[in-house]
Amino acid sequence: MNDDPTADLLRGRLVRLSASSPEDISRLFVGWIHNSEYWRLMSNGPPFPWTQEGVRKHIEKEAEKEDLRNVFFAVRTLQEDRIIGEIGLDGISYARGESYVGVGIGEAEYWGKGYGTDAMNVILRYAFTELNLHRVSLTVFEYNPRAIRSYEKCGFRMEGRAREAFQREGRRWDMLHLGVLREEWQAHHA
Amino acid sequence: MRDSTELTGDLLRGKHIHLTAQDMEQAAQPYFDWAQDAEYQRLVEDGPPVPLSLKGTRQSNEEGWPEDDPCNVMFLVRANEDDRIIGFVNLDYISWTHGDSYMGIGIGDKTCWGKGYGREAMELLLRYAFTELNLHRLSLTVFAYNERAIHMYEKCGFKIEGVSRDYHYRDGRRWDLVSMGILRGEWMELNGYAVP
């Protein structure tokens, strides 16, 4: 935890969270989803040949809202200042003090090296100490053990399992539900 | 075992209620009336009740449930005896590739509570989802304090699959959100269909 309110809230050990232009993020995103492995770890929709123009329009439309119900950041490495992924809180409810979170490291060469975990730790600090939420939720596919380990390292606990929630490669898979409460996160980072 | 040579008759009509299109000309007034009932609102909505005018009620439903959206199906629940609107039941976020959908139900007309009308609407929606849309599973979420609903969902065949701890804050304390699901095979077995 940070005791200093003037410290850089959006900076972690390996990455920082920043804004990015719709132009940059749409170009990168279209590159990342050319890797269907990335897509099928991140989305349960079928891979779709998005154009950069289509993605850019979608991002611009979302950005117009600025209602703090959805907060999306680009994930940048501290070392090279390179955008390697994205992370966001979506469906924030201030009345309930709750939000979903989603993260994707699109640059495959950065997988398995702690960048996603670091980005998640930064956004949890933002969610719990700046937005003052009480809990953060996420869902993850049962065939993504690397992500599950990362989330558990950040303090998430397994809360449920939607049986046979989706179908890929000819069989059905469970969707796992994880959540972390503010006091658990505080204890985890004490 | 059901006779496989026959269809099930009117798919959307039960003994006491039937399901119809969401005609907002007629539904805006009952929706507006139910919204004045905080007990009902706090059983069906996780957001705080917001005072909407009759016009606002109508607009928000028309925008929230566009008729040309292939991933949402909204039915009004009407009493067979006088055709009056007593509630709604819906499928939302249908995933056609994975055969999964969320569902929701609300019986806003309190004179109909405790008579099995909600259960009947559920049974019709489940049959529609599993035998007409051919979905593989249905999901729902329910507030932990709504024990009556949880009991009813279990009677329909839903199983508790997870609990989001401390999900929302009401009346000065935090409450869990319960996630439930039912698979087509489970539903078919419960309802006397041959399970492939």
C-alpha cells in the first residue's frame, strides 16, 4: 500500500497504466488479435476479423461517455515505455462499491514474466484506494491456469464455477468466478 | 416419458399465465407502478431505485430491450384470467455460439405472489430456452437475502454454482450475490424428456 497520496498511483514495478490514443490502441489491438491464442484466452466470442477502423470507432464511442463506469488504461512497460496490453474496470457500481476487472497482455513475448500481475496490482490499488470500492470481481476460463495463478497472487479467491458455460474445441468448459475484498487486499499487501 | 411424436402445444402458455411480447404502450404503466414499490425493486434490481416518470420508464425499457437485438428476449407475464400484466421474464446476453444465456424474472403484481405464477413463468421460459432456442445452459444471479426466489429456482432445477461475497451494500450491511445455473441435460431429466 502507498502511504503517500502524492506518490504515482498508476506506476508499478514493471509497468505503468496510462491513457493511449484510439489510434495507437486500435492499431496494437488489431495486431494482438491476429494471434488467436490471445483472443481465446481473453474473449469467449469467436475470433472476428476486426479492422483497425472498426476498433477505433468503437473506442472513440466508449471514450465519449467519460462517466467513470468504465475505466480503461493502456499497460506500458517502465523500461521501454512500450504499450504491451490493456487493463480496465468495467461496470463500476459506486452504490455497491463493486466492479469487474479485465486484463490482457497482447504482446506474447511479455507473457509469463509478471507484467500482467503487476498491472493487476496497480489497478487494484487504484480501485481500492482511489475509487474506494469494496470488492473487485472477474471471470476467467478454466483452461487459463496461468491467469488464475496470477489473479490468486494478487489476492483473488475462487468464488464460483459456472459449469459448462462455453464450448471450444469440441468440448464444454467451466467459467470461473473470482473476487477480492478490500480488507483481503489490504492484508495481502501489508 | 413424453410422446416424441407430438409437440408441446402452446409453448408460451401455462395453466395460470402466458408470455407475450413487451408492448410498452400497455406495459409502461404497470412497470411504473411496480417501481414505486421499494420491496419489489430491491428484490429485482441491484442499483438504487431511481424515480423515473411514466415517459422515462417507457423510454428506458424501449432502449434497454430493443426488439431487433438477437441476444435478448423479453416477455411480459400475463394472467390468463384477465390478460393483465403481472410481471416479466427474460433471457439476456444470449451467447449463440456457446449456447448459454442469463435469465431474469420479476412478478411486480404482489397480489400474484406466493401462488406459483413465477414458478410457472420460469418453467415456460426454461422450456422455451432448452427446446426452442436449444441452449445448453442458463445462468442467473440472485441476492442472498431473497431466499424465496432461491428456493423456487432450486425447485426448477437450478444449482448454486458460486457466491460473490459482499457483493452489495443495503440497509447498512453487505450481502452476497448467489450465482446459479442449470444444464439442458439436468432440465430434460427433471421434465421427463429422453436425455440423449
